[in-house]
Amino acid sequence: MADAESFEQQRERLMNLMLKKGGRTTKRFLNLDQATYRDGLLPARQKELLGLVASAVLRCDDCITYHLQQSHEAGWSNDEIREALEVAMVVGGSITIPHVRRAYGVIEEWGEAPRSSQ
């Protein structure tokens, strides 16, 4: 899990830098982003899978890793996450394959311990 931990440490360091140096627009956008992923008509848990699929279709590896971690922490099983990644491949086409392949590598770091669906 070293890669996932290193990703999170780097993300946190850079986010703190961004919050410190960023202007009002940056801070407002980050607040909007955070608010979007809270429970609403759709539970936050579901929104993480939506974020994962969108990130894969847009081919953003940092975003994919972040939403993989958030989806995992929200209680989605590895199999459910893989199924969401299959939706991303169908929507995004073959160009998403390298990104989904890397996502499988992150999932492999977690191991195959079953997680229960909520």
C-alpha cells in the first residue's frame, strides 16, 4: 500500500500549498468540489463511484486514485469498483484502458479481502 500512502501524502502536501497560496477563486472552487461530494439526493458513497467513472473517462490518474481510495473507504467492494471501471471503459472507449489498468494495480495493493456493500 506504499504507493497509495505516498499518493495521499503528496496530495495532502500539495493541497495545503494550494490552499495557502491560492486565491479566493481557488478556495471557492475547492469548497464547491467538497460540497458536491456530500450526501444529497444521492448518497456521498454513490457520488464517489460517479467521480471514479468520470475520472477514468477523462483519463486523470490522480483523480482515479483519489476516487478509488474514497470509494474503498465508502465501503464499495473491489468487485463493485471494478464493475464501475467497466462502465468507464465502455463510455470512454479503448483509450481508457491504460488508466483502468493502473486502477487495477491500486486495487491489487488493497488485497482481495471482501468488503461488504452498504
